[in-house]
Amino acid sequence: MTVVEVNCGKIKGYIENNLHIFKGIPFAEPPIGDLRFSPPQAKKPWDGMLETTEFGPCAFQGYTALEETTGKLQPESEDCLTLNIWTPGIDNKKRPVMFWIHGGGFIFGGGRSPAYDGADLAQRGDVVIVTINYRLGAFGFLYIPGVTANVGVLDQILALNWVNDNIAKFGGDPDNVTIFGESAGAHSVITLTAMPAAKGLFRRIIAQSMPFIDPKDTKKPTKNLMKAFGIKNRDINALRQVAPEEIIKAQNEITKTGALAFRPVIDGETFPVHPLTLFKDGKCKNIDLMMGTNLHEAKLFTSLNPLTRKINDEKAIILYLGMMGINSENARSLIDTYKEARIGLLSNEPKELLDAIVTDLMFRVATLQILEVQSKYQPNTYNYLFTWETAINDGMFGACHALELPFVFNTFKDPGMKALVGKASNTEQLCENMMDAWLSFAHVGNPNHDGIPNWPTYDNKSRTTLIFGNEIKLGNELFEKERKVWDGILEI
């Protein structure tokens, strides 16, 4: 048993393998009733001892095809705003804090996922690990002009405030917080740079596979949700009366038509300006930054999608890119460039070509755009590329989206991660070297350590990238022709 008094009262965790572990710590009032769709409210003090030895429920989960591979998190509840802590000591040591924001397209996932168990990172690096829940889908990202938007990100900020106020009691340093996340979590950590309410709450960022942050608003999904229940578009109180299970059913129909239907939106208030604009203006110059992508990000999605699995010619690629907002002239330019630049690297299958283009459209180009401008102001700016490939399903997923997660957390035993990684045996050394890079960055803003080649900072001349794969090596100006062809195509 281990007891800590936080600002709301006493909590009791437990000790396992020399780590102090606390699960399901509430950092906000339950966002139910009138608080549904509203900004989170700080947790009120409680009497007595609160037992924090079990994870709290995750946010209500939207459907995704990935459920068939990784399973679905349970239980789920609107009363989900809790966080979890793994720490080597309840002392005054002031360890670096690594604050994890989970991915899942802003519709699924949670801090209780076994894929994000913080024990190995905390123990290996003498750091404090925090994982959180935040509201997802319509519950977190309903968008009605005039009503507070982005409450799911405001949940993240309230959790960061809780850490700022309390983490010293868990042996952590509130002045040395690294926020890190993957996919929607990477979108979140970059979005937080542009949220005034998050200013000063973190010092470093690790963004793994950040999706393109669309500057356009997303009113249509909210309108369609209201329409599904016959509710007038601005009558948020009426939507508060609908059972959460019914909201999820309607949300699932809406999200069938595209990714990130519910997501953070630049509303001019909570989220005033696109993060890339702030990075361009040097407004994030005090933030150490590490970002990267996986070589075949798109394969996780295209290999599960019956539509893209059947792509068999370039005309179909042009039509698919059109659905993603790329006109036919630009699509033709992309196809020609990628075919020429990747001779010998891609098979002759059109789907392989589509995967390469969509990987860059969804993730890599947006990542490089931020690295490019941040490196002008902040020397601690680093880029990685994850290239280790899974052999499951005859290798059709390659080095796909989310595949790096068990290497970062050493969570290969998680059934969901095991299903993605397969029975690979050559993972231990790569995992240790990646963990040590993440931990070193959290300690001092520099990911270098003895197990990897000297990793230079990113700049706009050499564009140095550390490649994490079967071999760990450096690459300069990787896929440069492909990067350049996006100029004028993918811009905010």
C-alpha cells in the first residue's frame, strides 16, 4: 500500500516491482448531465481515503475496424476523466514526467489500454509516467459555434494542470513535463501548443505519427448527429437528454464516411490558430521537439478497407485521392513523382503506390512541415522514421501505423499489440534502443544514448532522420523528391 495526499484528498495505490502505481485518479467532476459537452470542471475534494488501485472506465468508444484486430476497451462510461501514474518513488527526487495522450482517431482508446502500461518506461528511465482518459467522439468534439468547442482537449489540459499541481508528491518535476502521444495523441500534443490554456504546462513534445491537422472546421458531423435525433442544430440541451449508447450508434454511422469526423477544431477561442502558424512564427521556440512517422503508415487502413484493397490501376488511385481532397491534376503529379522516385522500392502493384502517397498525405508531410520551421528556432528538434515490418498476414501491413507502440512501451505481451506484431523474435534490442531514446529526450531534450548512432538535430539542409528498423542508422534527405512534390498541394 502507498498513500499520497493530493489537492483533493488522500489516495491509496499499491507497490509492484518497486514501482508505486495509482490507477483511476479522478481529475475532473463526471461530465454527465449538464456537464455533458461542457468544459471539464476540476474535481471537488473528497473525504476519507480514495482507493486508486484499479483503472477507471474509458470514454465511450466509437466503432473502428481495428476492433477486429486489437479488441475493444471495456468498460466504458461518460464518467471517464481519470489518470494513472507509475513512479519509482514517493520522494523529492524531481524526476522527468512523461504524460501520454492516447490515439484512436478521437473516437476510441484510453489510458487503461495494456498497450500503454507505463511500468517498464518508469523503471528503466527513472521517470514518472502518466496516462489519461479524455472525452472522445461527439462527447469531446461536438462543434456548435457559440458553444465551447474542443472539450476533449480541455480535458487533457485539466489533467496537465492536475499534474502541475500534484506530481511533485509522486517524485516528479512539474517543470520537466514531456507530453507524448501517437496518432490522435500526436495531433493532440501539437494542438496543445496552440491552446492558450495549456501555456507553460509542458516543456517537451514527442509526436508519433501525427495526422495532418486540417484547418477547416467540422460543423457537418455535429449537424448530422443532431439530425439523427430530430434535434434543432443548436439545441445542445436536447442532445444532453439522449442516452450515450444512442449517441454512439449515430456517431458510428457518421464516422463511416471518413476519418477524424470528430476532432479538434480551430474555433478562434479555445484553439485560436493552426499550430503550424505558431511554429512558423517562432512562438514554440522554447519547446524541445521530437517527431516521426512509420514507413508504411497507410497500410493499416488500406489493408483493412475493402475499397482500397481492390485498387488495381492508376485511375482508381486518382479517384481515391479525389475523395481525400486531391484534384486529378495534382494526383497525376503525385503518381508520376512517386513512380519515378521509388523505382525498385515499390512493387508494381497500384496499391503499393497508393500506400506510399497516402502515408505522406496523412502523416509524413505534415510532420516534416513542423520540423522544418521549428528547427529554425529550436536546436533540440529531431526526426525519426520507424521501418521495422510485421510479418503478420503475409507482411501486408509492413511498418504500419501504430506498430511502434510496443517498442516504445515494451508492451509486446498486450494481446492487441501481439496481434499486430506477431511472433517476431528480433524485437528486444530495437525496443530497448527506442525506449532509451524516448527516455533520454524526456530527461534532457536530446534523444542520444550509447545504443544508437549519433543522432544530429533536424535542419533544412541535411534533413537528418534516425531510422529505427532491423538496423538503426542515419538517413539524410530521405524521399526528397516526394517531399518537394507536395509543395502547393498540402498547405494550410
